[in-house]
Amino acid sequence: MIEAFLNPPPETTFQFNGDYSGPPVLSSDGTRIVFSARVGKEPTSLYVRALDNSMAVKLEGTQNAAFPFWSPDGKFVAFFADGKLRRIPATGGAMTVLADAPGGRGGAWSPENVIVYTPDFRESLWKIGANGGTPERLTILDPSRHTTHRWPSFLPDGKHFLFFATNHSGTKPDQNGIYMGSLDSQAVKLVLTSDSAAQFASGYLLYHLQTALMAQKFDPATATLSGDPVVIADHVQYDPSVWRTTFSASDDGTLITVSGASTAYSELVWVDRNGRDVGYAIKERFLDLGGPLAGMRLSPNGKFLAITVGQPKADIFVFDLITGTRTRITFNPAQNIEPSWSPDGQRLVFSELSGSRLSAGSTIHSRPANGGGQDELLLGPESDPVPVTFSWPQWSSDGKYLLYHKASGPSGGSIWAVPTSGDKKPFLVVQPQAQQATIVTFKLSPDNKWLAYSSTESGRDELYITSFPRATGRWQISQNGGTGPVWRGDGKELYFYEFSGGQVQIDAVDVATRGDQLATTNYRKLFALGHVIAGGNANFEASPDGHRFLIAVQPEVAAAPITLTLNWTGKLGK
């Protein structure tokens, strides 16, 4: 048994944690690894390194790539980027788009050139040919048990595979864990309860337990474990935000691991219109509150901040940006996400998912922003054979409407509104103008006459504005992709972000209206975001006067090197 350490390429840092990271993965023959790294504040890219060579090769064009995996022959690397499942030759070259994947959570490539993958964070497994084609659903989610199937890996027969299943609300812990499925059937079998993905190698199942990587004899034919588990490595890096442990094993007895705890924490920083830091808003390890930051919204007066923290169980907190104090808003066992403010800043509206309600989708609730008072159900589950998800609720500034996104799955969906008085009958506002398109984010203007939203109908996120409450026209605002709209307090300027030249860029445009006509002028790029963490679709905010922006950043942390172990099975007798 031989151990060695692999450091990142010169002037780069590894990026192994978070929703859009690239943990290292061994090729099936154990001769190369693919991983994600970045230079300074540039976006991450994929690198390939042969284990007998100290130099790593950057795969050009793989900016923002996440969760790579190898073809069985090692000629290609597949990955997720910009809402798509893609592949690229392992030596570099032209990329191929295979399928839509708004928020990919892992894939595996079979010897028969079938790719099994998870297209979004609340989805089952799908399959598609490695050369493209029409995606097909492979596993079926039972919402009363699981809300995600992810991190597939094939077993030696090339037909069966392992995957991880869990529930975002944290319920049913005895049913959350490693399952076995097949390309020929939708039936699945629980192998082992666990909090992370697993892999089969050298006759053993490798899986995470507490702080350790374990190995236990496993029979792929019967999906049964035998013998006692053995610790292969302790203090292995585990990312609770995506239920993944940083390790990979190959068929020849090679193993790579990374030590240390998750670094998925953040600080909230104010920056000016040039992107220069002008002071901390909140400097806190959000993991101490139960998990990574997963979204934030400023109050109308800019003095308070509502945030979502926690994974898999999320809760809502309110921070006083003047005094630095915080108030916890939700205490129930559900997952409470996507808060937004009432016009007077006295209440919060948010989405709730819980074990008892997942079978009927999600619900929308309201609570006082000071943490007191009672929970109020604003929008309940609908009678529908397919679970309906209500998300991103927000009140109009006059309080007359509640807007929300409604979908029957992880993609697609449309924007709806319901009057807060009178007949309270919901009505459709906007839906995508192309099949398979997804509306990603939206925000109503301060005067309640214009709705900014992003949609993928062009093949990428683009920002549009339409009139409200009746959508009678549409103007495309972004020129090179755009999402995450934020209005200035007077509605005369709109901010959003784009992926431009491999960087996350904040853009701005002036907005002028006359009657039912809208005009935008002075389109400009303000600054690059740098280290923006994954915060759902609310990962930056603007002060009401537009002079400052609130950005969630990850502090620079020296990542642990990759530990390379040859003939790791030699540890089994110790």
C-alpha cells in the first residue's frame, strides 16, 4: 500500500464543496483524475491529471462545470454546467450538450453508453444515450419518502447501479440511504441507511459513517452486505449541503480521499457599484445555524435581512443589519425556504415543505417578522395526481397580490398571482413560450406594473419584462444571458447577473415607462461577483438606493490536498 498527496495546480484552489462544485473522480482504470479548481476569483473549470504526471491539463470551455464523471473507456468527461448535461473529450475539444439539467446532482456512464443522471436537486434519476437522444425517467420518486435520487454509480454488470435517496425535510431517516436500481426496471432496493453516496469497488461497498469512510463486503448480485465494516479513512470531507463525501475509487485498487470538514460557509459583504468591499453586513459561519446559507432577501427599508439556512432541514432567520442581532422565525420540523417581505416589513411570506405535505407538493405561509405570532397558511396543497410545488412567493408593494411560481416538477412551471382580497381566485401571469423551458426567477417592480423574470426558452437564462397584472407585452432585457432580477427602490433601475466570459457579472439597465410602453437604456456591466455561493435564486441583493449590493462570499480557505492511496485493500487486514 502506497500513499501520496496531490496538490492543486499552481495558482489555483480546489473547489470540492457546494451545489456547483467538482469533487475529484478517478477514471475506471485508476490512471487519471478529473476535478474542479479556480484561479483567484475566476469561475471554476475542470482539470484532468494523469497520476504519473505532476501537471494537470485545464479543459477549456468548462467554466462553472459541476460534478464530473468519466466514460468507461476514459475518453470523455461528462459534467453539468449552465443548466445542461454536457460531455467533452478528456484531452479537450468540442463540447456536446446532451440534455437539460437545471441543477444536476451526479451521473454515471455505463459500458453500453447509457448515462444515468439526476437533472435537478428535487428529481429522480433519468437516462439518456451518451451520444444524445430523448431523456427517459428511470426511477420514480415516492414523495412521502424521498424528494431526491442522486449520485448514481454503475455496478460491474453495467445494468445495475447504486444511488442515494433522501428527503429534503429530513423525515424517514430509516429509509434514507443507498439504493440499488436497474436500467431494465423502476424497482429499487434499499442497501444501507446512510447520509451520503456510496461506490462499489474491489468487492466492497465504500460509504460514509459519521466522520469515516467505511468498506464492507458487498454482493452486487443480491445487493447484500456481509462481514464487518472496516474504517478505510477517518475525518473524510463530507458536504451535508448535497449529501456527498469526497472520495473516489477505481477498479484497480486506487482510492482518492480528501480530509477535513465542509467549507460551505459564508460571509455577507456590502460592495459598491464597482464591486469594491465597503464592509461586512454579517460575518458568521452559517453552518453553526444548521447548514449553509441558501437564500436571502432585504426588507423594504434595507435594515433587516431574511435568510434561509440549513440542509437538509432549512429554517428562516431575520438579521438586524444595524445591531447585528438575529431572530429565528421558524421552528417546525418542515423545510422553510424562500422568504420575502410584506410591503410594511412586518411579515414574511415563505414556502414550506414537510413530510406530511410532500405528497401534495408545498404550501405558502406567513409569519410576523419579529418571530412572534401565529403561522398563517396562505396557499394550500392542490388536488392533483402530480405533486404541485409553490415557490418564491412575494407580495406586491401595495399588498393587493401574492405572486408565486407554480410547477409540477423541478423544471418548467409558470408565474401565478392571487388577490389578497375579494374572490381570491388565482390567475396565470406568465408561462414559458417554449416547451421544456423553465422560468427561473422573477421580481415585481416597486410600482407593481412590471414583472421582470428569467426564462430558459432561448436555450439559456435570459431576462424579460412584461406588464402586470395582465401580461400584454414582453421586452427582452439581457443581451448575453441573465437571471436574478433586483429592482432599485424607485423602479428606475434593474440589476441582474449573467455568466459572461466565464465570470459571474452584475449588469444594470435604466428603465423608463410611459403608459403601457417600456424602454430600457444605458445597459452596462457593473462588476464581477467573484466568490458567490449557491444561495438558491436569491444570492445577491441591492440597497433601496442602489448604491450598495449585498453579496454572499466564501472566505479563502486553504483546501486540503487529495490523498492518493494505491492498493487501498491492504488496509482491510489492519
